[in-house]
Amino acid sequence: MLKAGLIVNPIAGMGGKVGLKGTDGKMYEKALELGAEPISPGRIEDVLDLVKRRDLYFFCAPGSMGEDYLHGRGFRFEKVGQTADETSREDTIRIASEMMAKGAEIIVFVGGDGTARDILDAVGMDVPVIAIPSGVKMFSSAFVFSPHAAAEMIDCCGDDYTEKEVLDIDEDAFRGNRLDAKYYGTVRVPDIQRLLQGKKAASNVRNSAKDKKKEVAKYIVDNMNRDCVYILGPGTTVKEVADALGVEKTLLGIDAVCNSESVGVDIGEKEILKLIGNHKMTKIIVTPIGGNGFIFGRGSRQISSEVLQKVGRENIIIISTLEKMGGLDNIHIDSGDYEVDREMGGNIGVLIGYNEEIIMEVKY
Amino acid sequence: MIDLSSNESPYGRSIEEMRDLCGGLEDLNRYLGYGELDRLESELAEYCGVDKERIFIGSGTDNLIKNALLKVYERMDLIVLNPCCNGVVETAKDLGMRIRRIQLRPPEFRVDWKSIEIQKSIVVFDYPNNPTGQLLIEKDELEELLTNGNMVIIDEAAYEYSKRTFAGLVGDYEKLAVTRTLDKAFGLAGLRVGYMVAGDYFINSIRKTVEINRPAFFGVINALRNKSYLIKNVSNTLKERALVENRLRELGFDVYKSQANYLCVRSDIGDLALRLRVKGIIVEDLSQEWLDGYCRISIGAKDENSRLLQEIERICR
């Protein structure tokens, strides 16, 4: 019998689709005002539905932090701790500590980088964790790359553990177009590397890499279609395309161009869907996150599964540099919709130079 | 400095042996002629078991492939594996070809050739693969590439270690060529002689020229006639490869089964290549252009391998 703690951050990831890049502090209220909907419940329900093993005994946090999702799924569980109506990071830390005291052998949690830091504060390296991504950023290498991977990890985990990093991302800096990622600490996770995402690597800004990005941008600009709207994802590589066109582009937000003119700056899912509806053709230009290779589902929730479905696999242009791609086994996608992810799967060419591509497999 | 980064033979020859090997020094005032080239082609054809007209001799494999690309590249894409030799990619770039790289992924590094759309392409790869040491294509996969109208150039630089070849197929497929070298198992890297066993399409497209020099000509002729160096080198290297492989595994490295004179290894030791370099040992660090933690280690002579393992043991402590 494996005794597992279950903690869900019910508001993690809500800022993503509405372009807030996080729900720390007052951003949660703002996300609600903008019509954001909870993401974590769906994530943990997906995981629990996929888990096959039944020799599990859950210590769960109350209500929306855990208990709600275990009802009716055939698992044995016990509620640990108490929370007020509105949950907080203090609840996460306190309940994780209580689970550890009760003898939890592993903590399964759902959230983003902020939740990972809270769990780390509570359990350190004493208890291993399975980190299910549901935040906006999720750049820490401790996370598995999808709910399917999380379920497989719960099913397969044994006695082998490895150490993975938890990062501290400055949300205000992130909103302000800067990625300020610091090492926060280390957690233990089951040693099944293929199910873990890598960490976000600092973007390579050496001159040669910059030249390569310019080469890629030139190829994109030379081959742009008239009247087609191009949705530009985050990152310095994609920003190079906007720079080549001479239009404004946020570094970490989603922007759009059409006929070499800006038609959207730092836009959310709704605005993207509107642009798709108003144009005959839409293409999405994205770059994989260095170190873990995510193209969708990390840092750019505005490009939702609905957006991807409407645009179609054939209209997704992935751009990068050989230095970044050569260091990746695969590209990853975790749009939140397994069927969409599956359609995106398989071999795909990533543009890494002028008329030069590397063929990578998209994993989901 | 111990150099285990270039897949060369670690065994040198004495001055006397070199003098015997590279005869003809008294005629260095004369160019090498087509008659002599013809003789060398015959020797290499016999070694490979093919007709003489299929043999093209050049100054290194890179140059042979470059020359082939120059003649046949029109309206073709270049397909290579990643990582790969940059020479061929640079040539393709200069020619304005579209370049497609196929990323190799651990642990099997298998290429699912049939799942990738490959048409009107020149496919260039190593067999065994460099740096993984694996044999990454089956005969039926190769035949499918060729029957789909692609050109395929296979670099069998480590053939003498793997004993696996597709040279026997060049008579059946006009757009297949196999390149080999005297640099590795024959221990003649300093002479830089490569050769191509070519299908009819290449024979009809490329003109034979004299690219090698007189010492190289004699060196190759004599090395082919007296294979004692080759046999001893390959036998020692394979024995040493097994020893290095086993010890590295004991030390906790991931060591991939190799068919060549090098090993592809992965370790959790950060900056392994740099730490070895500080100790006077050079290995090929693959983490710059490929995956973190991966190195390619050429198999050296016994004392070189012992030094390598000693230093790695110290680093692991």
C-alpha cells in the first residue's frame, strides 16, 4: 500500500488564458474579473481517471484542495487539515507538513512553480513528490510533462528517486517582459526521466545564436503569406521575427501580425479566437522552451487547445536554433486537451536556419 | 596530452616502417599520374569486392562527399542525422540546398525512417553512426529510400571495426554510394585518403581526378598489401573497447553498445570533458551541439585508456 498525500492548488494556472502570466497575490481576483476558469480540477481529475494502481491510500487536503476529486473514484482516502473558504499558500505548507507527520510516502501535488516552492518549504527532501503541472509558468524541472505522464508515474513509482530543481520565477518581472528565474531548492521525484520535463534554460544570447535567430526570422519574413494573420508566441526567437518586420512584440506575451503590421499586442485567448474568425488564414509561430522543449502548455496558455484546433497542425511554425534544439530529446505539448495534443504528436520540422530544419518528435 | 576525440588509430609506426610504407619519395618531383591512380583503384576494388570503375579516390571523405554534392545537388534537399559532420551541411548551405536534420534520441537512437517523409533528397549518414556507434538503418529501410528516388551516401569510416557494409548494393542501386577511409583502422589519418564505392548515377556524374599525393599513394598501396597493422589495430581496439566499456558501466556511466572505435557515453558528472581536459585528456564533448552529459570517447592504446579510467575514477570519488 502506497500512502500518498494529495494537494491541489485550485487557482493555479487561471491567469494563463487571460494573459496574466500567473495568479500570485492580487492577480487571482483580476483573473476572475477577466472570466478565467479553474484549470487544476480538470488536471487532477484526468490524472486520477488514468491511474491504474489501486494499492493507494490518499491523505488528501480538504475540499477543492484534494478531497473533492477523490470522491466516487474508488480510492481509499483520509482528509488531513482544514482550510477557510479561500485557500492560501499557508494552507499548502501546513497541510503538506501534516501529511508528512502522518506518514505520507510521497506527495502528489497540482500547481505551478509557486505551489512547488510551497511544497518544498514544507517537506524539503524528506518526502518525494510527483509534481503535476497546472500553473502558468511551470519552469521547474521537478514537473512531469502532462497528466498522462503523472498517472504513469504514480503507477510505476518505486524506490528509485532523483533530485530535481524548483525554480523561483519573479511574477512581476515575468509580466514586465523579463524572465527572472532563480534556483529555489531541490525536491526528490521518482526517477523516471522520460516522464519529467527539463528545466527552462536561459535563452542563449551569444552573437552566433542571435545571428541564427535573424537567419530564421528572415526565412519566415521572406515566406509570409498575404492576408494571413500570424500569432506570435513568447520568446526571443519569435521576437526576432517581429523585429525583422519592424513591429512591436512583447517578449513573454502573445502578439499578432498581418501584412507586416501589428494587429494585437499581449493578447489573450479571446482576442486570438477573434483574429482567427476575422481572417481566412492563421498561422502560429512558436519556439520551444529551452531545456524542456514545450511549445504549448507552458508560459503561453493563451494559445489554448481551442485555438490549436482551429488553426490546425499544418499551420504551426516552430522556430528555434540548433544549439537549443540539439539539446532536446523531443518537443512537448500539454495544451490541456489530450485529443488536441495527440493530433499535434509525431514528427515535425523545426526551422533552425534559412531553409534549414531539424526533425523532432512532438510528445504529449 | 592524450587525444581521444578524433577516432584516430592510437598506434603509430616506427620511422623504418613509415619509410617502407611510403615509398616513392625519390620521385616527389613528379606528379602522381592517372596510371598510378588506376593501380590504386584496382587494389581498393579488390579490397571492397567491387569493379574498379566504382572506386573514386579523394583527399578525405569530406571532400569526396562535397564533390558528389556539387555534381548532383540540383533541386534536392539534404537529409542528415543530428549530430552530424558539419562539412557536408556547410557545403549544402553554400549550394542553397534545403537542409533537414533528424534528431537522434537516447536510449536507442533509432531513426524511424519510414515515418519521415523523405523525397527528392540526398541522404547522408554514417554507418556505424558517429557519435553513437550504432547501426541506424536496416537494408529494407535503405532500399525504400533508394526506390523512392532519393540519393544515399553512407559513410562507413568505421567499417573495419563493424564489418558491416552496404557496398555490395551499389551494383543494384545507381544512386547509392559508400565512402570509406584509410584514416582510422589503417592508421593513416596523416595521409588523409578516402574513397567512394559508387553506384552508376555517381559514376556518370562525377569525373575522376588525381587528388592524392605520391606518399599517400604508396602508403595506401602498401597498407592494403600488408594488413598486419590493420589486423592488430582492430583486434587491440575491440579488446580495449570492451574493457573501457565495462569499467565505465561499473562507474555508473550509461555506455551505448558501439560497433566502432569509439564509445558514446552519458554521465551525470557536470563538465566531464572539461575536467578531463584539465588533466590532459581530450574527449569529444557532445553537450554543446547535442544532449547534456554526452561524450564520445575514442578508444586509445592500453596506457591511454588506463589513464582515462584513472582520471574518471578520481572524478567520481
